[in-house]
Amino acid sequence: MARPNPYREVSYLLAVAVAVVVIATLYLAKVVLVPFALAMLFSFLLTPAVSWLERIRFPRALAVSFVVVLFVAAMGSVGWTVADQLVNVTNQLPSYKANIKNKIDSLRSPTGQILNKATDAVVEFSQELAAASGRDLTAVKPGAPASTAEAPLSVQVVSPPTNWLEYAGSVLGPIGTAGIAIVFTIFMLMRREDLRDRFIRLAGRGRLGLMTKALEDAAHRVSRYVFLEFVVNSCYGLVVGIALHFIGIPHALLWGVGAGILRFLPYIGPPIGATLPILLSLAVFDGWTRALVTIGLFVVIELSVSNFVEPNLYGAQTGISPLAVLMAAFFWTLLWGPIGLIVSTPLTVCLVVMSRHVPHLSFLHVILGDEPALSPEARFYQRLLATNRNEAKQVLEKYRKDKPLDDLYDSVLIPALSLEEQDRHRNEINETTESFVCQSIKELVEEINDRSLEQSGLNTKDADEAVPSDASPSPHQQRAADRAAYVLCMPVGDEADEIIGAMLAHLLERAGYRTNFLAIGTTVDMLARIAEEKPDIVCLSALPPFAVGHARVLYQRLRAQSRDLKIVIGLWTFAGDPKRAASRISGIADAEVSRTLAHAMQQVNLLSHAVPQPLVQSSS
């Protein structure tokens, strides 16, 4: 029994402690870190514009000043316009009370107590809005006595705070954060090379090439993603605003800008941006037509952008999975609030890119990255270990859609058999699981071969339909069949070698060779079968790790039985020196081994051209 490693336990505890300290620091220092994160986001967004101005001979200070001032002016103008329109909408809400009440009345049923409560809530809400805006609204709650209407409303008017320092802090808080972020942005744009060099010296620790590549990759991905997201969301808001204007919804610019800004929030932004215009359409217009058109507008635009525009524009720019986006949004929102939700995706992209190049952060790439956690061969083998043959078959079918048959064999099935061989030699799987894995792979290989023959029109059923049962092959077909070399695939060690031999036989048959493969048996029986059938070429199928020695013994016995027999040595997935392995097996200095089925077929093709015509085995 292996003894526990105390150093490993200490390292785990240290890693947990470091993670706790980092998270606590992110939360407690958010007053400084939030403006810094916003500055990083702004610098990624504005760097392409600054670089373009520098390329056309603008001084850096002038380029940075021009871009930052233009950006702040644009954001300020949009914010002022939106705030003004938001005030106007708030003032106009009480005038929509009657229309809202009529719509709810049209849905009300005689026993609809829920809708009655909804009506009362809407009316009370309208009365409170009117009172807060200084208007005299004497609407009577349905079903209430007259004395209730004459009584003053129990509405508490919120007065401005008497503490002006508190009021200034509440106003200057966001403004101060934005101001600090702008200052940080200017500094980052002016000294971006110096910051890059300092970060490389701090984190590189002598690995300059690795850190340079990581920073370039992160900067390119994040900058391009932020810029494209800004463009897409701006166009999204513009289209929404124009469409709402033609529908007739008041203050369409407000809702368009709001929809574009809210779309920066992952997942929850688009529904929130659509909710307010939809509710306003219900309140403003008589009937349901324009409200349904507004709902359809948001559904169509969001589906089009999410499913067609963004996948084509973003592509692999982020490199993070959808689940990681959701987890990052939740994590950063808990730490920094709404601003954390906005910067969550760019910060996560930086972490994923850095983890791709820094070995100690590789676990983040596995957790957050969009690349599959398991390779196709590992996932296929894992599903078979779980005795789930259907999911294993789905892995093959998904891979087979855009890959040729030989690539499926070489890239998925043979590596999966190699994993099984390694586990078997380490005694990590029992005989029942081993038998299930080998039998399932054998059956799947037969199914794949039969389906491939059906698709290529070479199956027996199609041949029977095309040619009458009593018809004999034409002289041309008979001569072609006679000229084709006869290839026999022979396993070296165990059942895995036999399965791969069957794969190679299937591929050779599709290529026009006369083929067969031997079932695993004793060496004497297999040699007797070869002496009886007299093949032109024998392909030895051997799967490491203990295949070289067995292949050497069998090769020598084949060569002793027939000196002129042409032999192809298949040493599948062999990771060592192929020339040395070939020399060790055959005793010939310039011999070759095939590590893939594709290479074995090339070897068979070369040897088949050396077969005498007609096919007779030459004597020594």
C-alpha cells in the first residue's frame, strides 16, 4: 500500500490558502481593483484606434488624448441623453394607467382573483408614481369604499438627504470610479510596452519566450473580442432603436441604447433589455398587435445575432466554454457587483489564455476552456469502460461524419485499443471488462465496415440486385480479380492485434485487394494456415507495449517457412524509433515498420507491384 506523501498534502493546503487569500484580496480591495479592471477593458477596446493613429504618424500623447476624449465625450453624450429620456418616461407613466387597466380587464375572468390582485397592484403603483411626481391623482381602488378615496394616501415622500457629504459620496462614487478608470486607461495606453515588460519580468522568471507568446495571445484575443462585442452590441442597439421608432414606442433611442448596453451582461442582459420596451408597448398602445410585434422583434434579432452573427465574428476568440462564462459571471458579480458582471468575460479570457501557456495554471484551462476535456479515443474508451456501448458508438459516429474511415481507425479505435492494452498490462481492468471492451470494438468495426460498403455500393445486397444470381463475372472482372494481390493479416499476440488486422483487411478490400485476416490462435495453426493459402503479402498486426519481441519471433518463423514471402510489419502507435524497431524485428538494416494503417496500405501497394503476374509464389 502506497504511503501518503506529506509534502503533497502540504502543497494542497498551501494552494487552498493562497486561493482564499486571493479571493479575499479581490473583494476587500475592490475600491482599487474595480477601476483597474475597467481601465484594462477600456485599454483593450481603445488600443487598436491608438495604434492606427500612431501608424499614420500621430504622436502617442496626441493619439491617446484624442481617442480618450472622443470616447469619454461619446459615452457622456449617450449617458446624458439616456438619463433625460428616462426622466421623461418616468413622468409619463401615470398617463398609461387607464390603458394598462383596460388590458388587464380584458383578461379578467369572473373568478380570476389573481388578475384582480394584479389590477389593484398596478393602480396602486400608478398612484404612488403620481404622488411622487407632484401630480394629484385621485383614482379609487376598485372595490374600496368612498371614504378610502378621500383619505390621504399613506405615501412616504423621500426627501433629499440632509447630510451633504453623504449625498456627495453617493453621487461621486460612480463618477469617482469612472474618473479613476479613465486615468488608469490613459496611463496604460501611454506606457503599454513598459507594463508588458514589467509583467514579463515579474511572471516570466527566465521564460521570456513563453510569457511573450502568452501575452501576445491574450492581448490579441481579448482586444479583438472586446472590440467585436462593442461593435455587435452597438449595432444591436441601433437596430432595436430604429425598429422601436417605426413601431411607435416612445423614446425609442433610450430603449435601443439600453438594449445595447445590457447586452454586455452575459445571459441576463438581453432579457432585461427587452422587458422594459415590451411592458411599455403593453401600456401605450390599444390592443395587442404592436405589443406582439415588439416581442417578435426582440426574439428575431436576438436569435439572429446569437446563432449567426456572433459565432461567425467571434469564432474561437474567447476560447472559454459557455459554462465557464456563466460561472465567471456569477463569481465576479459576487465580488464586484454589476461591474464584475461586465468585466467577467474579458478577465476569464485572460485567465484561460495564460493557463494555456503556463503549466502551473493548466487546471484552469481544463476547467474553463472550450476544448474537449477528453480526446475522442479517450472518451470512446471511457464509455466502454462504463459499459455504455451506445454512447461509445455515438463518439464514433460523430467523428466519422467528416473523417475518412482510415482516419477513424488510426485516430480513435487503435489508440483506444492501446489504452486498453496498457490498462490490461497494469492489471487495472478485470477480465470481464476487458472482454466487453474487445467484443464491443470488434462488433463496432464490423458495423462500420458494413455501413461503409453499403454507402459505396459494394455490399452483397446491392451486388445481387445489380447482377443476376446465375450470371458469371465478365472476363475483364475475372482478370482484374486474378491480378489483385492476396493479402493476409496476421495477429502477433492477442485479440487487440486481431481486431486491428480486421480493420486493415477491410481497408485493403475497399482498395481492391483480395484480403482475409486470421483469428488469434496458436502460432503453429496460423503458420499452417498461411502455408495452405499461400498469400502474396502477410501483414503482421502488433500493438505495443510488448509487441516487438512477439513480432520478431513470428517474423523469423514466417521467413523460415517462406523466404520469398513479402511481409509488412505493423507496429501500431509505436512511440519509439521505428528504424531501430524494424531492424530488431527483421534483422534488416533498411527495413520499415508501419505505425498507422494508412502507412501499412502504402507498403502493401509498393509490395504488390513487385508481385509476379500471374500471381504465383516465386521459388528461392
